[in-house]
Amino acid sequence: MATNQLDDKTLTELREIAARYPEPRSGLLPMLHLVQSAQGRITPEGIEACAAILDISAAEVSGVATFYTMYKRHGVGDYHVGVCTNTLCAVMGGDEIFARLKDHLEIGNDEVAVKRQGDSRTVSLEHIECNAACDYAPVVMVNWEFMDNQTPESAVQMVESLRAGHEVSSTRGPRLCTWREAERVLAGFPDGRVDEGPTAGEASLAGLRIARERGWTAPDPEQVPAVEAGEGEA
């Protein structure tokens, strides 16, 4: 996948991110997201730029960029599809979804599907760790937006819609944007979609609904006896 050079605008925005923090190096994570937004991946040039702005070594930046799987040293698709294969999602169908998508897209883990004639967008695939959305298992994410309660069939239909360039909305969030657009949001530059779409669903709110129906409330902190030091120890 071709990448763009870091232009003056991006370099200015990298400095802007660093200036948000009392300790500039605290801005490294969003800065790396901005590099991916501009270049599609973490490039040597991006690493050097972050290091120079933060006055740290390129090795320190590279260490962070290689530690977190959300930072890619290779290109991904316009839509990066992540299938949760942790225990609950796996037993609810996540493993089957991942296997079906690998077979359908003819790719392995963390690879980009070949762009076919007629496709307007590219798709990549990765198995990912827990999405903290077990109440909607099995869960798929597209550019970090939730696609809940998926099946192998719905997942295949989704990736085909994405490849065709059709508008697809997440189940608890906005219309899906491209990988680079999502990376810019993660860098701290909002796209205006924060209030678009639902933010919670019945599965997440079930406990609150039951508590209200039964009149349950949280304990009053002032009514809870303090635990003395050492109390309860064997």
C-alpha cells in the first residue's frame, strides 16, 4: 500500500498533540495514530518525526509502536476487520466467523485481501483479543467500531458491502469511516460523528433496567461501615 510523505500540516499537528501534555512524551500514542492516519502505517519516517518532536530516541518510539498491536508496520485495508476470538466470543461463534472470513477473503491473519475488479475499497482481517463487549458476543470490530451479535453469514455480507463502497453503520455507533479517518479521530481530531447512532443497547442496560424495576439502589457510602486495618486477615 502506498504511503504519503509527512507534510507540513501533519508535522504541525504532531507538535500540537505533544503540546497538549505537561510531559510531551505522553502524547506519543496519539501521535502514532496521526502517523497512521497520514501514512497508513507506522513508517521509519514517522518514527523519526515523533522522536525529534519529543526529544527521545527513535528506538524508544519504535519500542512503543511494536508493543501495541493497534500500530501497524505494514499497510491495512480501508476497513480493518477484527474478529474477537477470546473465550466467550469463540464459543459463541467467533472462531467460525474468523475461519469463514479467512476462507472468503482468501487471506490469513493480519493480511489485506486482494482488491478485485469492481471493488472500491480494500479490507484486511485480524483476530483480536477481548473487545470488552461480551454481552454482544460474538463481536466483530471494523476500524474499532462495534458490529455486535455477528454470524459467519452476516460477517461475509458486511465485508462485501464494505468492499463495494456501500455505507455501513456500526451497531452501537456511527457510520463506518475508513482506517485513516478513524486513526485521525484516535489522534484527537474529532470527525463530528460522536453523537451519531446509539451508544448502548439492551444487553448493556439490562442490569440497570432490572435494578429500577426492583427498586435496587447503590449503598450509601456513609452507611457502609469502614473496614479496620487488618480486619478479615487470617
